[in-house]
Amino acid sequence: MPIRPENRFFYPIDWVQLSAVIRFGRAKGCCEGCGRPHGKLVTHLGDGRWWDAQARVWRNGRGRRLKLAPLESLPPDMAVQTTRVFLACAHLDHDVGNNEPTNLRALCQRCHIIHDRAEHLRQRWFTYRLRKAMGDLFLGPYPFRH
């Protein structure tokens, strides 16, 4: 995920190298949450289940094998999608200043957004409150509606 310009200051100068070591050194180019390979087109069903072309098996959202029919024998009406996987280096505690290797994990887009869900909801609540406060400050109290 790209770093916001206002947060760039919090990351170390060698973040690009540190991120590469986590994503490609330790994780070997696969998501540490579900096992999806970086840079590959992955066929999935939209609910976390994805086709591991290398092992020729279906996997769930955590990378465990599933007992489903092979990709070729799926019914034609089943909604099968493809997505290119990109790994990002995620902070497990959401503190960009804590760059210990134990606090960093290589995650694909899906796993990263699931991991950050609570933080995104918190930021959303904060943003809405800030906008309301700015409205109160400059526009006066909101009108009462019946």
C-alpha cells in the first residue's frame, strides 16, 4: 500500500529495503496470511477461496487446502474472478514507528485490508467527528430536523 505523504516522516529511510527483506526474504514472495504468490494472477471465488495453480488445489482465506473440484471442472455459471496479487509489508500493531521484524508481516491486498479493518473503522469515526466539529466551529450548530 502506498504511504501517505503526511506519514512519510514516520517511516525509516531504509523502509524500501526493510520491506523487501520481509516480503521476499522472510516470506519468500508469498502472503504470510493466506499464501498467495506475489505478482501472479490468482483465480478466486470472491469469498476468500482461491486456486493454487502450483499445487493444483483450492485454498481457503487462510491458505489451508479445501476439498473442492479442480478449477477446470467448475460449473460455467460459477462466478470465478482473477486478481493480481501484490504483497505489502504491514505493521501488526498499526504503529509505523515500530519496525521490529516481529511486528512486520508480508500480506496480500485481501489479508492486509482484513487486518487493518478495525483501524480503518477507528480512523473513519475520527474523520467524521473532525468534520462535524469543523462544521460546528465555522457553520454553527447543525439545524434540528423533525
